[in-house]
Amino acid sequence: MKKFIPLEEGDFYFSEEGYKVFTKQYHLKRGYCCESGCRHCPFGYNQKTNAQRHS
């Protein structure tokens, strides 16, 4: 079961289309990449290659 992470100020914003967009801050708090190609992914996931950037 995935851990529930409460949303805080700075965790997301709404796009012009009205979608909730999670920020780098939220992704780092969550602690893993969901491999959905998130706009602010700090893990370097690339949907085209289906791979993450390794530091």
C-alpha cells in the first residue's frame, strides 16, 4: 500500500487547463519516480527511452 502524503503549500499548482501539476518539491517528498513523465520530475525520467537519469 502506498503511503499517503498530505499536500502542502508549494506542492502543486493548477495549469491553464485546470489540471493539478505537482512540483519538484512534492516529487522529492514522495521519494520515488512514478514513470508518468511528470513535468517537474527530479528523477530524470524520460518517457521516450523509458529510463531514468542516473547521478
